[in-house]
Amino acid sequence: MSSKLASLLDQRRPLVMGILNVTPDSFSDGGCYDNHHAALDHVLTMLEQGADIIDIGGESTRPGADHVSKETEIERVIPVLESLRALTDACISVDTSTPEVMKQAAAAGCDLINDVRSLTRADALSVAATTSLPVCLMHMQGEPKTMQENPCYENLIDEICAFFSERIAVCEEAGIDRQRLIIDPGFGFGKTPEHNLMLVNRLGQLDTFELPILVGLSRKSTISKIVGSDESLKAGSIAGALLAVTGGAKIVRVHDVKETVAALKIATSIQREQPQ
């Protein structure tokens, strides 16, 4: 675990990961920050609002998303990362499944690899191992292009746990120490709304791995279906983040940093009966 991320994880509070999608087609903010200057301004704003980690993504993984070339992903992500690293020593994650992006991101000074495909692409394991960076492994049934066509499980939690057991073992065999790992159950990735709600409600069953849990449910379609309007997505996402943290999440990945940070401060203060 990098010392920067390790020191954050050691803190007795949940962490907020702010989302930066430098893509034209992400489900919520696609096209908003694919301009270099807009991306940098947005990151600096999120850091001012209290984000602990910034997660940069150059390939949309929304349902139905098409694959992008490694050249396109590198062109989107690496210049932004390099500029950010020159501006701030904040903890920066790169959301990628592409080995060459991992390699260049590590060289540019990123602190975490966040891989929705859990290092299953060819060479991803070996490249991630050589970077010495922490890695977030996420559960996904299928691929983004088709994952929401008919997601089906016999036992959702058991199958997710079996998946993590297998991927953790594979990582350790490849030379990635267990203490470098974070797990993400993959809210919205190959799951129905009922699966997603069950996942958050039973998050504590993932405690058996004794690893930090990351949850990303911000503005996703399950939230939208429940609240019924885009105007309520922010409030619904914050409520979901609070319940995820109550259930055991250490990191919540969000679009609305300022509001989520404030909500978590109140929740933590109430739990400890002490203002922060």
C-alpha cells in the first residue's frame, strides 16, 4: 500500500473519492470534463470541497459502452494526471483496465489502480504487480457492453465472495500483496436494481476479507428509478453513500463531493457524539 493511501485508510472516518470522467460518453457527466482545463478546475474544486481521493477515468464503463483503444485512453488520462501531479500531492487513482495505461499512470505518479475488470485483461496482472501500487478489484458480471442485458445469480453475495476469493488468490500468486488490495462489489455492474439494493444492505458480509471496501453508487440508474427524477439524484446518492458507510464501506466514489462530505461529517459526529 502506498504511504499516501495507507495514511488515509488509517484515519477513523470514511473517505470520499471524487469522480473525474475525461470521457465524452460517461453516463452522468460525459463531455463535461473532457477539456483539459475544465478537468483540472473540477479536480481542484473537488479537493477544496474535501475529496480525499480523485479517480480519473478515460473509458466509459456505463451499460452499453463501447471499448476504446489504449491510445485514446492514454491521450485522455495521462496529460491530466501529469498536470494534476504538478499542482497537488493529493491521492490520485486511475480508473483503468488497460495495462499500458496502468504503466504510464504509475510513472506519472498515480497512487491507486482502480480496475472494474479486476486485472483480467491480458498482462494487467503482471503490470499491476510491477507498479507496486494498490489495486481496487471490482466485481462485474460480463462486460459493460452487455452486462445489463439479463444479469442473473443463484446467490448474489456468495458468488461475489467467491469471485473476490479467486481474484485475491490470483493477485497474491502474481506478487501483489494482499495488503495492497481494495474491493468493490460493483453496484450497477451486471446487477438488477434488486441486486444492487441487496448488495448495499448486506455489505457487511464482505468484511470476511478484512480489506477496505469501496462503493460507487452515485447517480446510478437504481437510484434514479427509486427517486423518480434527475432533480433528486443527488439526495438519493447521498442517502445511498451514508447507508453504504454504515454497512462497512471505507470509501465512497461520488460525483457530488461537497454534499457527501458534509453528510458524512454529520453522520460521523452523531455516531461519536462529538463534533468534528
